[in-house]
Amino acid sequence: MKEREIDETIREYLAERDIRYTGGRRAVVRALQIAAGPQSAADLHQRLRRAVPLSSLYRSLAMLEEAGLLSLHHGQGKVARYELAEWLSGHHHHLVCMECGAMGDFELEATAEEQLLGLVATAGRKAGYQVRGHSLEVEGLCGSCR
Amino acid sequence: MKEREIDETIREYLAERDIRYTGGRRAVVRALQIAAGPQSAADLHQRLRRAVPLSSLYRSLAMLEEAGLLSLHHGQGKVARYELAEWLSGHHHHLVCMECGAMGDFELEATAEEQLLGLVATAGRKAGYQVRGHSLEVEGLCGSCR
DNA sequence: GCTATAATGAGAATCATTATCAAAACACAC
DNA sequence: GTGTGTTTTGATAATGATTCTCATTATAGC
């Protein structure tokens, strides 16, 4: 989906649930659309300084995640990182820098993804899990840290 | 490796580095050997109550991780979870419960693991990462939460 | 415009984790 | 064994990310 389309989709999605799509919330969503991977509250606060105070930022992130529009990841370090949910941005996986903690996205080809799905289903069945999703995390040093 | 062997390996490993393998540290390692997946400091503190006070527990975890004997993961929630490093326990992947945050381990068959390694190498190269490791995270509901 | 409800912002509170520092355990020489 | 310098420990204070509180402000529907 393109930015404009995502924005409109989110508006409708929230409207159905009687949740307002306010300026602050939209600013958060827009910042996440632009970003190349999951962003921490601190990352976003830097971009949104005066537009969205920290306490509201945290609240918007929690609210949007609760509503199913964002997904939450904990890569390296002790900070939470958010990104658009996969039904908005598309299924993908993550690269995590062991040094600076930055996270990036990448996609697998369709055939590779299918193989992976098979592995995941088997692993879940064996462990008695009801599988809801999966993610391949690649750890290493990013371009700036290597 | 078996428990006894791991214990001995760790003793030697630490001795080479002039680090003492004290009772508290061994208690932490043993608790992690027994566990079925990554454990949080709180998890371990419950098992080790009087044996290892919380501040020492945190310090031992940090020290053992720093030394390369433990690895650190952030599944769900905001707590850090530790487990034995893969060179001691063997390479594996994780199941994460979206409800209670518990983490479990699973292994892939050799052929599947090789395929995965190929995908990981490609993704890393494209993104300019120097790859150091990878992990397939399966999210869902565990036996108790489903 | 009025009213009920939802959202915001500033600051206090919480919780996991880290740092501090004096006391205890250790390794090694004498 | 005793002394001595170094590690490790444990209790506690400090930190930092996140969450909560509550008075104020914005919004939607009438």
C-alpha cells in the first residue's frame, strides 16, 4: 500500500472502532511509514519533538499497537521498537545490528517464504503452539558499525 | 554437551580468563541448563531465591553474557531473557508466546537449517550487514495460553 | 453553541536493570 | 596459618524507559 492509501485505511479502520485519528496519532503513523525499520519511542521523539510530547507519543504507540495497526519488537538493547503491522506494510523479516541496535527490514522471495512457512508450521505443531506469525531475525553489524 | 561437561567447559573457559567460577555463578548456569528456553532474571530469581540475591543474579548474568557464555534475547514484554550460548547448547530457534511471553527452543533439521543459512547470507549481503547469526522466531500461543 | 466523551500534556510513579561501596571470600606469598 | 592485594558479593541507591494520573483541551453529534 502507498502512504496515502495506508492513511485512509487506518482512518476507516479506527472509525469502525470509534477511535479518533488525531493529529498526533497521524504524525506517529507517518513517521513510521517513512522509517526503514522498527523505530523506538526515542527515535520517533527526535523526529516529532514539538509535534508530539513524549507521554502522548508513548500513549499513541500503545494505542495503535493495541488496535492492531502497529507491531512491537524488542531487538537489541532494552528499548521497544514499533513498525506498521504487516497487514499494512507487507510481511517481512528483520536485520538487527548487534552494535547499535538499529533494525532494518528485508523480504524473502515467495518460494523461500513458503519453505519457511512449512518449517514454522511443523515447529509450532511439535511444540503445541498455535502459530500466529513468524520472523527471521538476522544479527550482525550494520553498514555503519562494521 | 551434557550438564557435567558444560560445567567443566565453563570452568576452564573462565579460568583461562582469570574469572572465578563461584557458587553463585554456577547456580545461575545450572538453572539455565535445566530450563527449557530463555529465562528472565525474575524467572531465575524465583528458583534461586536465597541462593543468589537479585543484584548478584543480574551481575552474574551480565558477566557471563559479556564473557560469551550466555546469550541475551528480548521476546515479548520488556524483560531480558538469557540462555546458554549456542556453542554450549547447540544452534536452535525460538517459540515466543504472545500472551505470557514465555520462550521455548526448537531445532531445525540439518537440510532446513542449511536452506535457512543460504537465505540469511543473501539477505545480509543485500543489506550491507556482516552477518553474525540468525534466529527464526515463531510467535503464537503456548500450550497453557491457547 | 452545548454536552458528553475521548484525547492530550506535564509531571509523578513504576519497574527492570545498573551502579555504588563497604564487607566477605579468595589466591597466593611468606 | 597469617598477611596482602584482588575479586566477588550483597544491600541499597540511582537510572532510564515506560506507564499512570489528572486537570485541561479538543472532538463528534445534537
